[in-house]
Amino acid sequence: MSEPLVRLQGAGVQSGGSWLVRGVDLSVSSGEIVTLIGPNGSGKSTTAKMALGILKPTEGSAHKRVRLKIGYVPQKLMIDWTMPLNVHRFMQLTARPSQTQIDKALERTGVGHLRKSEVRHLSGGQMQRVMLSRAIAMKPDLLVLDEPVQGVDYSGEIAIYDLIANIRKELGCGILMISHDLHVVMAATDQVVCLNGHVCCQGSPRDVSQSAAFKTLFGERAAGALAVYEHNHDHVHLPDGRVQHSDGSIHQNCCDHVHGSEPSSSDEEQRHVG
Amino acid sequence: MLDDFFVRALVAGIGGAAVAGPLGCFIVWRRMAYFGDTLAHAALLGVALSLLLELNTTMTVFGVSVTIALTMLGLRRTQTLSSDALLGLLSHSALALGLVCLAFMTWVRVDLTGLLFGDILAVSKTDILTIYAGGSAVLVFLWLIWRRLFAATVNPDLAAAEGMEPEKVNIVFMLLMAAVIAIAMKVVGVLLITALLIIPAASARRIAVGPEHMAVIASVIGAVAVVGGLQASLRLDTPAGPSIVVAGTILFLVSILPWPGLRSISGANERERKS
């Protein structure tokens, strides 16, 4: 087991006498997608900022691997009228990717035609895609995405989550993501950390969706939505690791592949079904 | 050549404008005009201090500006006052304190108008050396931190996350601003320094296609304003420092006219209105 890219241990941030979030334990390893979920003001962004080293934890600790190359997609990025900045220059903001790397990264998020556009003229969804391209072009060890599909249209949303899953496979990078879309979170995530000022529950998507704390926090509707999602499965994982298929038969694994050997393959399968 | 006072004024002014251009861009981008004003007003306090302690004026002004800049960085973190109110308070307190201190020193004859509005026609060869040596140092440091400072200007969180050390480059930027104020004080005086920083940068915006481009154009526009202002001052017998600022303002007004070749902004506005 290699050293995780980032690790928070009992980490919390205090501001103006109150705790924004506290007692967070989480780690992101290479090739792993960890998603933070939780209501507004539950400390998701604060937690991500601790992991990034932007905020110093008031208690507990935050460790980054040395010389960790991070690609960060913030929640919002406002470009003032006074600043002449086109997409091409924006792609070179903190790193120097080659011309081909820039073009390729923009093509992948479907905004290759915007290379010469002024950043401040982009729509919300276009901006999101450009920011993601910029982070990908850096070839980071750790990708941190704060609500990456904000303002992106529905079909674009699915494409971007597919892209994120592919990037993880291709670069082998770890991904720390904040998302509101519970369906997609459940489908494409290895670890879910559900926050509400503290860690309310964490674990695999399946464990979290079934925990009582999660249901209390998100209400019956969310639990219902997840239940619908669950019903899309053609198999159920039994506690002993075997798999019960929808026709009732029980097998050692759910498909032709051995379950768990390659995390992304089951994600793909789940998304085809859903 | 430098024996002619007018040539000395031109050389000094162009040097000052070349340094003020790129720094002015960052002041405009970061909305720090008021901050620049505060530092400039504090420079008057620096002059008073240098006269009192018989120190080198440029170095003392630099020292006082740095102290004020770092104090403001510290105060901003505690956030007891809005930074706007805080700057207004510090800016005018520093100006008033400087004026009071100078008034107390009855034993030195101080050319107050020269300090407030500049005395570019009286610059010496030593002043020119100070402007060019200090100015080159400022530009070299700015070039070294350019990428990191620009990233921190676009988004501090992003810059911090991706190892651009925004806190560190912000402090360096403060030092550079203090240095430019100590240098440019000779050219336009403490009340008009911010104008020399901001007006060329704002005028460059329409023409510029990228941040680096804007910095270079701002320097050129500043130099044109210096030449135009000094020529006008010579012919019309107007004060030199204010004339330079007025020339800059005219260039700015020209830059915002609807030129047919500069459609980028008007075209963009139309698109914004449509959506």
C-alpha cells in the first residue's frame, strides 16, 4: 500500500469562535475517487481547502505527500473586466503545458473551439469545462474538484463525470471531489465522506447510503432517490462478498471480471445500467 | 545632454513611467487603487522623518511605505474594520500626520508643493540614477514573481493550492509598490502617484490582448503621457506633475472612444447583452 497523497487526521478549522468543521479523518490515494457530500455550510469546501493546504487546520493535522502536483478546480472564478485573459493564457496559469497538451485537454472537455475566447465571456458551463481542462493539462497527482458540473447542461454533466473517471484511469491520479449529484456520486466514487460540520458517516457509497445518519441528513427523498438508483442494479452484494443476481442466483462475483480487482470497471457497468 | 533640466525631466519621467506601467496593471487588476493612495500618502510621513533624522529621503520613504504596507496586510487579517474604511483612515491619517510633522520642523525650508505634486523639473543626475537603478531592480523582481503574482491575482485559492505561494509573492509585491512610490514621488508627487500607476494601465486595457501585453503597453502609454505632459507644461507654463497626469487622462479618454479597430469590447458587450 503506497503512501496516500493527502491525509487529514482529526482535522478541524475554527473561525471567529465557531468551528466550520472538525474531526475530519480522510485520505486520498493514487487512483482513488473520494467524494465529499453534505448540506450547505457543512464544511465541504473547508475540508477540501484543508486537504489542499489553503487552510491550516486549527486542530488535528493535514499531510500532503512531498512535491505533490495538485490540479484545483475552484467553485467559482471571477475574471474582472480590467484583466485581458484568454483561454489559452489561462491554461498556462500555474504550469507550462505544451501546445498539444493544451489543445488535447480543451478538446476532451468539448471546448476546443474556445481557445482564443476571453475567459470573462464564457458561460458558467463553459467556464467549468475550461477550468477542468486546465487542471487536467497539468497532469496532476491529485485533482481537487469543487462541484465540477455546476452550470453544465445535463448531457454535459454525464460526459464530464465519464471524463473524470477516465482521467483517473489514465493519469492514475487521486481525485477529491465535492458534489451534490447523489446519483453520480454513488456511481463513480470509491469513498464517500458525508459532512455536517463533522463527519456524519463515511465509507463506500453503498455503506453510506444505507446509514441512518445519511437518511436523517438528506431526508427520505434522498434515500428514496438512492433506492431508485439501487434498483437499477442487476445484482446485490451480499455481506460475505458473494453476489446475488436479480434472478436470485448467487455467484462468487457479479460479472465476468473479479469484483474489486479494477474499481473503475464496476463503475462503468453501473452507469450503463443507470 | 543631461545638463539641460528639461532633458533630465524627460529621462526621469520616462523611467518612472516604465516602472509604473506593469505595477499599475496589478493595482488595477487587484482593485488596490486606494491601497496605493495610502502608501503614497504615507510617503509624506517618510519625507518628514528623513528630514528630522537627516536620512536619505528615498530610502526613508521606502521604509515607511513598507511598514505601512505590512501593517495593512496584518490588519486586513484581523478584519475589525472593512478594508475600505481602514484604508481611508490610514491614508488620510498618514497624509495629515506628514503635513503636521513638516509644519513642526520650522528649521527646515520644505517645498510642500513640490512634495505633493512633484518637482520633476528639478531632478538631479543623482535622482535619475536612483530612478533607473531602483526601477530596474523593481522590474527584475516583478519579472521573477510574474507568473506566481498573476496566478494569485486571478484566484488566491487556486494559486495557493497549486504551489504558487500567494502569501509570499503578495509581500514581495508590497515591497515593489513601496519602492515604486519612493521612486515616482520625484516625478509626480505623493498626491498624484496613484494616477501615474493607474491611468496608463487603464488606458492600455482596450488595446491589450493578454496580461503581459497590457503591462508593456501601460509603460509605453505612461511614457507618452510624460513626454506630452512635459511639452505642454513647457509651452503653456503649467505645473509639470499635474500636466503629466492630465496628458495621461486625455490618452485614457482617447482609448475608450469607439475605435473601429478595437471591436473586442463593444462586440463582447453586445454578446453579454444578448445572453
